[in-house]
Amino acid sequence: SSLVEQTTPAIGDLNDTVALVSDIYYAGKDLDRLELGGTITWSPPTCDGCAIVDFYDVYLAENAYGLRRSQLGLNIPVGTNSLDILPETPEQSFTHFNIYTKSYMAEQTTPKAVAIDDTVSLAFNISFVDEDLDVGEVGGDITWEPPSDTEFVTRYIIYMSEDHMDGARHYMGNVTVAHTHFFIPADTRLSTYTHILIYTLSDIAEQTTPAASTIYDLAAIVTDILLIDQDLDRYDIGGPITWTPPAAPAVDSVALYRVVTSSDSVGKNRAQIGNDVPVGTNLLSAPADTSVKSKTHIAIYCASALAEQTTPSATLVIDTYQPVAFVTFPDYDLDGAEIGGTMEWGTPADTTWLASFEVYFSVGQSSSGRSHFATFSVGTNSITIPAETPIGAFTHILVYTKSVLAEQTTPYSLAIDNVDGTVQSLYFKDEDLDPGDIGGAISWTRHADTLRFDRVSTYHVYFALSSTGYYRDQFGPDLSSQATQVLVPKGTTLASRLSQTIVTCQFTIAEEVDSVYYNGEDITAQVSGNLTQWLTEKSVTFSQIGDSYLVISGHGSDPAASAFDVDNCFTSGFTIDCSDGLKATSSGWEAYGANSALDIAHRSGGGVGWGSTCNSSNGVFLQTSDTGGKIWTSSGYYGSFRYKFPAPDGSGGYADYTHILTYARSSLAEQTTPAAVDITPLSLSIAQMMFEDLDFGVDSMSGTIRWFLSDGSDTGDVVEYVVYMAWDENGGGRTELGRAPNGTLEFTIPMNTSIENYTHFVI
């Protein structure tokens, strides 16, 4: 009271309630150092008086007793036993989580605490070797080692960044926590990025501070590219291509090189040369004829195990072009089928890689149908093609340059202007009326080629025993290139200096005779008898004038058409009997056979493939003799049979020339094949003369003299007959009595014509 406190109080029990949580657990899912985030859980207090607890308060503190604590979240009502802590909550200097129970009246003073266990999950040992070999591009595998604590890591997130932490970054991709590598595709643009960043990711957040690795952009650049072009054609290359490899460490990522031609320095319209070149080799031999048409560069790509670089190293193509500067060939062989003369060509302006010149004859100006003529060393610029070189079907001369690598593909082409100097319209008409003599003008026109090219130096005229010049004698001096005629004087003898023997042969062939040649001349027209009937005897007479072939050709029956098993030597046969004793059984006969008509070369005694004869069992025989010997060829039922006669015995006197030949000659040589014309002597002779003297004076005469011409006499060119008195039969001391016009074969001598000392009439 106002006086005093009572002495004896009321008494009640004191019940101290201690309500502490238990089993505190923090799942730290913010994976950064010094940053918190995740879920903290606990078990509620268990006590008799714990019903008074209404809330839980969670703090960060610097010790277990709440020193400089900082509350996380708001009051947590009883019944909730966890708290989600936002990621990136700074850890600062806090060391513990403190959890207080709280009633509506007050918060407990002494909390339950647990030390902070900050989960740090940072990848390490990041490795990235750039296998994209272009500047400014990357590609390849990123690898790393996982954090020591991956309990709450779900994925790795990969970026490229402008620095090692928080610069501008570019998302690349992600992988699960089970993987520790990530593939960057080739040709990935590097832009301004300098680092690879790897973030770990939990189920609440991506870590703030990543693991980082500097990006080293490996650029493999070859240098000093050099093409030594040894292909001498325009738009083609060939030869060694060399280069200096990329510097280390880029070269360590190079697996191979690809060498290409392209239409710009970055590989447009590229075409690979040869195969891939392994690293360590810095040489590729480009094959000859590698086309660079529309291409301007040689480019070299480096390729890694990952990919080929996008942008190559390149150098301009320096195309070696070394053709001959010109080719000339004036043909001085004047035969139409032959050429000869000096061919010249110009050395290329650049002879660096020139090894030789290759000369061909060709059908057309391309290389098809060409035939190699000769190889000439550098420094040789002309060659004499010998006279009488056959031209065949060739129309062009091709001159190629050749390097140590290859011959040009495209030559210098020159059309062969084959000059024919053979005179045209060669003509001769005998105007000498004496047997064995000729006289008159030989005339011709010049070939058009000689008017264009003026290659003829002189013309030569010959008398010969054949149209091909057998046993020829030059008539008169060389004639000028402008000459078109020469006069043969009256009384020029036809007799040559070559002895002859006249030979007559009877022969036949079963079934038919096709042709007869002697000394290369076709004398079939001189054969008497039916050529198509083997039963009729054939006869031919010719002048044997030296080592010359008689060639008789014909055909028998095809054994394939027979019903019996027979051969050519049964179905066909040839027999002959000549005035000089030659028979089919004589040694020296040669035969050529075929199962089709024979060519002119073999029928005239030339060609190849001649062989021995076989004895024929055919029934062919000569009507004027017994069956005698018969021969044929086993090679076919068409056959040619040739025999070379020995030198004549001269029993036939001297052979008369049969042809006039005109050869053109150039400064190189005389023609091989002349223009020829047959000599046809004027055939006119008086077979008989008659005269009856009607003047009875002793020293005078008169009357009509008549004459008669031999059979076959040609009077077409006769103008008149001149009648003389003479001292002898050769006209010595003759005096003209008068003349009778052509068509008149008599002359009247007037009365009292003095005889004087004359003894003969000559006409």
C-alpha cells in the first residue's frame, strides 16, 4: 500500500519456453563466389510451449549470434519451413545464417545458426584451338574441366565476348552438365570478340562470373606463291607451283593444301589442280594443258582437320606463251604430188623454257592426222625438205614449240602451197615425111602455179623410151622459164642408142586377161585376141629394151563358188610361150594375188607383197602348143604375174624413142614426173613408081610418071609431091622437074626433056 509492501506474496510456477529451430540446410544454387542464392530450409522447434511461436525470421550475420545481422525476406509464418534466397545476393562479410523464432510479442534473443557454405561452380582449364584457318573466323572444339562441385549445376552456357567477364557477348549454345566440350562450326565470324566464356547454370540462375579463355585466331596464310609455267600454249599452264607454308603455330593446324585456278584472288570459279598436297610438301607439279582460260589467279587453300579455309592466298597467273613467230615454206619441188625446199620459222620472243621445235605434216590445220617429220634444237630455224618428198594427203605444216614439260597443244599452222610446174597441153606433130626421122614444133603452155609463184628456172626437153623417162636423152639446151615451144629440126632421127630385141608372146588366162604392161607402159591395146575367152590365144609383140618387167594380169574363178573343195591353183591358171623361150615354167616369175580387182600399182609391176607362184592344175592351154606349164597365185583368184627381162641381145637394132618429155626445173631440182606426149611419126612412103618414056630421042624423054603409096600412109599433112631427076637413088645432084598437088599421084614430063647424066627419078 501507501504504507508498505506485503510480507507474504502470492506464489506461482515459472515455465521458461525455449523454441529453437533445427536441421538448418542451405542449398546454394547461385554458383558465383561471394554471392548467395538458393533455398534455406529448417525443422520447426519442438517444445511444450512452442505453440506460442508465430513466425520465423531469417538473417545473414557475421557470427552465430546475430552480429551485424541483415534480414532476408519478411516474417515467415509458422508452417513454412523454407526461404528462397534470390540469386546474386551479396555474401559480403556475413558468415552465418541465423533463424529466430518469433511470437506476436517478441523475437527470441538467441537464434539457431548455421555457417554459410558458398557454392562456387566455375569451369576451368578451358581449351580452344582454332581450326578455321581464315582471318577473322574461328571453328573447332572448346573443351574444359568441370567444377569441383557440380551438385547444383544443370548446364554450361557458352558465349563469345569482347572481354573476359561482362563485355558485349554473343550466345553460342549450351550443353548439359554431363558434357565438357562444345563445337564451334567453321566460318564462325569472330567480329570484335576476344574471349570464350563458359557459365554454369543451376535451376535458378546462370552464374554471374564465368570462366574465360582468350581466343587466338589462327590464320594460315601461305606466301611466296610461284608458278613456273612450262606449258607454252596460250591459256594453258603446266609446271611446278611452289609456296612458303604458314608460320607457326598456324601451320600446326594445317592438314593439307588445295591448289586451284580461279577468276579472282578469292577463289571465284575455282578449279582444282591435281590432288590435295599434304602439309610438309610445298610443291605441286601442274600437268601440261591445265586450262586458265577465263582464270586470272593461282590460289592455295589451307585445310585443317575441321575445314578448308574460306579465303585462300593467291597470286596472278603469268601465262607462258612461246609459239614460233612465223613459218614459211616455198615449195620448189615442181611435181604435183611432191614437195621440197627450205622451211623457215621465227624463234619466239621468249625462249626461257623452250627446249625444241617439233615439225609435223598434217591433214588439215589441226593436230588430227598429223605425222612427225623432225625435231630441231633451239637455235635451228630452218630445214631443207628434200626434193621428191611425197605430200600424200597432207595439206599443212605444223610447227610446235616444246618445253622440258610438254609439246604445245596448238601449233603454228601453215597451208602447204604445193606448186605444180608440169607444163600443160604438151603437143608435137611430126612434119618430117622420112621414115625414122621427125621434125616439127614441140609446144606447151605453162602451168598456172608457175605463173603465180615463178618457181621455174628452166625447162628441159627429152626424147625417151617411155612416158616416165626410161632411157631419156635431152634434146637441145635448157630452155628459159618463159619458153613455150622448141623446134625439132627436120631429119632428127628417132633412133636411140639402146639396143633392143623384138619379143612376141602367146598367152592366155583362165578365165580372163585384165591388162598387159611392159616397162611401166600399158600395152593392153596392142594385144591381139579375145581377152575375155581363155580358149582363144592372145598375142603381144614388144621391144625388149632392158631390165624391164612384163606384167600380165587377169582373174580366174572364185573357189568359194565351187561345189568342190578346191583352191585358187585349181580354179585359175596362166600360161605363156614367148619367142625368146620364156614359158610359165621358167624361173623368175613372181605373183601377187587378191580376191578383188587389183590396183594399178600391182598391175603395172609395182606395189609390195609379191611372192612365188603355185603350179596350176587348171585345164587352160595354148592352142598352138601342147598344154605346157601353168601357174597361179595361192593368194586369190585375181592375179598379176611379172617377169623381169634381162638386157636385150641387140638383134632388133636400136630402139626408137617413143615419147617427148618436158621437165620443169627449179633452183632445187628437176621434176620427177614430166609432161609426156607420144611420138607419132608421120607415116608416108611410096611403095612403087612407074614411068614409060614416050620420047624416042636418045638424050631426051617425056611421058607420065605414076607412084603408089604404101598401105596406111597418112597424107593429111602433105602439101605436094616434088619430082626430081637425080644421079642416084638418094637424090644426089638432083634437078626438079615439077610438082604435083596432094591428091595427085602422077606427073607429066614434057616432050624433049633432056636426060643429061641423070639416072633416077626421085619423089
